[in-house]
Amino acid sequence: MKKNYNKIINQIQKVRSKNNVNWMNILKLAFKHSPQEASKIMKRISYDDKKIFKLLNKLAK
């Protein structure tokens, strides 16, 4: 059973690493073409990420 968890976790890690590259490419493109709008969007993302982080901390307790 433990091997299955590790296998699935490794697969998730592989997909996330590719997705992180895609996410960063979009971020670079947004700041290149419209830095002010991109900045506004990033502020909203950051605000929501903080909410998610707080909720995750509640789950971790």
C-alpha cells in the first residue's frame, strides 16, 4: 500500500512541476503585455492564497 502512495505522489509531483512552468510562462507574458493589470490580478491571487493558507493551517491542527 505504501508503494502506491509514493507512486501517486511522484506522479503528482511530475505534473505539478510541468504546470508550474506553464503558470510562470503565463505570468511573464501578462507582465510583458500589461504590467498594471497583471499586478492587480497578482494582488488578488496573493490575497486568496493567504485565505487558503489559513484554511490549510486549520486542517493541519
